[in-house]
Amino acid sequence: MIRRSDSGEEQRWHAAKRDLGGTPSGFYAWCKRPESARATRERHLKVLVQASFDASKQRYGSLRIHEDLLEQHERVSRKRVMRLMQEVAPIWF
């Protein structure tokens, strides 16, 4: 993702415009927009997946991690757990 920062802001805007199209005002409005509910949930689930994976000494697969999350009353699909595990611990997948 492209996020606004002090260094190279102009270059990022031109890269975003070239790749995605759009206007400067749209780009800066996007930078100020709060994080979406889905992104917040993804970040939360990544923390839980990582914690469960580490607690198992990095031995559990997606099936057991999924079961751990269900025991914690987290409603999440196994496919989503698999994808999150690939992002959190890509060495294993």
C-alpha cells in the first residue's frame, strides 16, 4: 500500500497516478481515510494466528490454528486462516 509520508511524497503521488489513475485530491483524501473494518480485523487475526503458531512452537498447521481461534470465539474460515498463515509465516507454506 502507498501511504503518505514526508519523504518522497511527490514521487509516491506520481507512482500512484501512473499505476492507478486518479487526482491529487483523491490521493490525499485516501491517505487521510481511517483504516477499514476489514483491515482492522485482518490485523487482529494476524496477531492471534501468530500467537497460536508461536505457542505451538511453530508446529501447528492451519487446521489446528483454526480450531484454536474457534475456541477463542473468533469467527473465521479455515481458508482465511491459511492465507493469514502464509502472510505471517511464509517459510512454512
